[in-house]
Amino acid sequence: MIRHIVFFSARHKEDVEAVRTGLLALGNIPHSCLFEVTLNSKVDPLSDEIDVVVYAEFEDDAALAAYKAHPLYAETTSQVKPLRELRYSADIVAAT
């Protein structure tokens, strides 16, 4: 299983909700076993620059690749990219 985790910060604080809402569209792409978009609770003061987190799980590399190749992925990226400042992504192979 692949855990796909992406962290975003909005360029302007008033765009945080637009970033979150835009990223929610990615949940309409098939291939993930689990898909979540959530606001960072900002409990840790050392990580308060992150506004939105995408967490998804994929059965394997092929499923993740199919997700990223879906037309809605490119469409969503083009809508959200101008609103974001930072984007950090990690893909982790989960221990079974």
C-alpha cells in the first residue's frame, strides 16, 4: 500500500478555503482506497505554515500513477496552483 501525503500552504490566508475546496475534487478520481482533505489544526507552532493536508492510500504504484494521470488531477492542479505558496509531497510504502 502507498500512502500519499501532500502538504499545502495558501499564498494568501483568505485563499485557504479555496485551496481546500479545490483539492476536494481529487476525491472524485478513482483508484484510491482512502482519500481525505483536511485543514491543518496548527497545534504544533513549528508547523503552522501548512494550511491543508491531502492524505490518500493506494493499493500500489500503478493505482497512484493512474490517479495522477487522470484528467481531473491536471484540472485541479491548474486551479489550485496559483493559490498556493508551498507544496510538499511524500509517498510512503506502508509496512504490512
